[in-house]
Amino acid sequence: MRTLAVWTVRGAAAVLTVAGLAHTLWYGVAEPGAALAFGALVTIGELARRGRQDPRGRHPAPLASAGALAYALLGPSAGQPTHHGVLQIVAVVVAAALAGIVPHIARGRGPALDHLSRRVLTVTFAAVCFQPLYNSGRLEERVGQGPYLVLFLLFLLGLTALCDAVLAAALAGARTGWPYGPLLRDELRAQLGIGSAICATGVVMALGTAVAGLWAVPVFSVPLLLTQLSFHRITAIRTTYRQTITSLARATEIAGCTRPGHSRRVAALSCAVGRELGLSERELTVLEYAALMHDIGQLSLVDPVPDGATAELPDDEARRIAELGGEVARQTGVPAEVAVVVERQADPYREQPTPARIVRTVNAYDDLVGGSRHPGGSLAALERLRLGTGHDYQPEVVECLARVLARGGRDRVVPVPPG
């Protein structure tokens, strides 16, 4: 079913692309000046993306998205009616997007095919909802040119953003196997952020072009271009911060307190369990940082724990190490929630926040399968965790861990890069 969803989206985008290009080549380009202006804007937006992507695999290009939506919602230009249709809009957006994406692909940093497929389908949705009404004259008859038109465009862009979020969540779920509900929720939250700026810019650009002509395109695109550049800087800072925490977490391995790769395995598997439980994107970030730093308290010990395995330590000793870890985490400047998760991972699970329950369970699992106490491996370790669900491990977390392992196996969990 997941593969079917991906190929359905790609197939629909491919059919629309072929139809748009064939129609445009056969009948020619209507209003070539407008097509060139908005096509150039989409290309510049894709080039400004710099090939970066966020942790969820998104390829943000807000300027290109706003330009494509503005062209889809373009009615008159400088007071003169336009006659470009849905298929020409698809052809121009695809050609411009490819012109901006190809340099990234040549450098090995280009987005996946799903990125372009989503762009084609969302722009087609907006164009189909607007262009037939405009070209037939029914839009002016029923809505007019006043504030009701603005409200109509905002409503239409809201539907388009919802369509994009549904597609993005479906493609991400097919690619990763994560639950669809949390993915859709995170995509909708992302739409409330940069998505709001994209929709607002698209509306203002389309309305500005209707009055002032194509001069409105560069004028109204500058603020969003600056926003896009700022977004890249923020993404780079977050990446550096994450790498710093990952490097700090390796201190326990370098000191011989834990087995090599333990913190990265726990972080990767904890995030997989968190997604299975439906945690939000922010909660997953807190969970990842806490899982990376969960053993940092062992650096304060005079006598290291054998193999770094804290799962079977006495409760008082495990709690003392966790509290030391929380103090160390606070000194690093991580969010307060991260330090709380670290220092409470040894508490009874009914007193823990959800991220602490996940870290404790996954840490115990990795300790058990990595040691010699359970030669049976994963199944024996899971059975041991199930026996501890009365006090130490939340049953729902243990079962989510079992589902994650059954779906892909331990080796399928992508480890956090060491930074």
C-alpha cells in the first residue's frame, strides 16, 4: 500500500506534466512575459534552496512555492485579462522547477522526485480551483474585486496548504513507515509557520500583479527571499547544535564508560519508538537530545559501570547517575526539558514524562542485547522488558519497541550521525 501511494502521486504528477508540456508546445505560451517572470521566480527560489533539507526530509523552497501559487492564482495583469490556463501553469512551474533543481542534482544534493511531484499536484489543485472560475467570468460575478476576493484567495490557499500537507504526510509515511496521523499533524504545524508566509506572499503577489503589473513580482518576493535565507541560517545553526550534542555524548564512549555507538543507537531507536507513539516534532527533538545524553552522568563516577550497562543497577545507584547526568546536561545549555528527561530516566515509569519512559526502555534493551546476559538476543531482551512492566517500563512503550523492531529489525534503524 505504501509503494502504491508513492507511485500514485508520482504517476498523477507525471501525467499532468506530460499533458501540460504537450499542450503548451502545441498551442504556444499565452502571455509569455508573465510566464517568464513567474518561471524565473520559481527557478530563483529553487536555486536559493541550496539543497538543504530538514530532519523530516522536507526540502523547503518558500520563494519557489509562493511564485508557483501566485502564478496559479493570477487573474488580470496591470488591469488586462490573462488567458493562460491550468496546463500552461503546470508546464511553466515544472520547467522552472527543473531549471532550479538540476544544479543541486549535479552536486549530489538535489531533492527527491517526491518534492517535484508535490509541487505539481498542489499547484494544479490551486489552478483548477481558480482559473476556470476566472476565465469564465463567474469569479467576478460572484466574488467581485474587493475584500471578498482576498478572502476567497486565502480560503483557496488554505485548501491548497491542506492538500500539500496530506500529500507530504502520505509520501513521508510511505518512505519511512511512520504512523500517518503524527506525520500529518507535524505537516499541518509546519504549514502554520513558513506555510503562512508562503500563502500570504502568493496572495499579495497575485493581487499586486493585477494592479501594478509584473513589477509586483520582484517587489513582493524580496521579503520572502530574505526569510528563506534566514531559514537556511537557522537550519545550519540547529545542525551545528545537534552535532555538538552528539559529540558531547560520545565522551562516555571515549572515556570507556559505555560501549561504542551505544548513545547513537539509543537515540535512533528512541526516536523510532517516539514516532510510533505519535510524539510531535518538538517532542522528538527533546527525546533525541535526551537519549544522546542519557549516560553523561557516568563521567562523574569513580568506578565505571561494567560495559556501561545501567539497566540492572540498584535503583538508588541508577537514580544517582541519572541525577548527575541531569546536572551535566543543564551545564551544556540544552533545553530544560532535556535535562529533566535525563535526570528522571531511573524513576518508576508512572512518575516519568513520556520521553523518559522511552529512553529508559530503549537503553535497557540496548544494554541487554549488547551484553552476555541474554544470548537469545532481541526476543529474550524484549521478554525481559515485558517482565519489568509492573514497575520499570511502561507496557505501551515496550510494545511500541517490539513493533518497531518487528517492522524493520534493529539494523533498519538509521543511527544518528556522529557529527
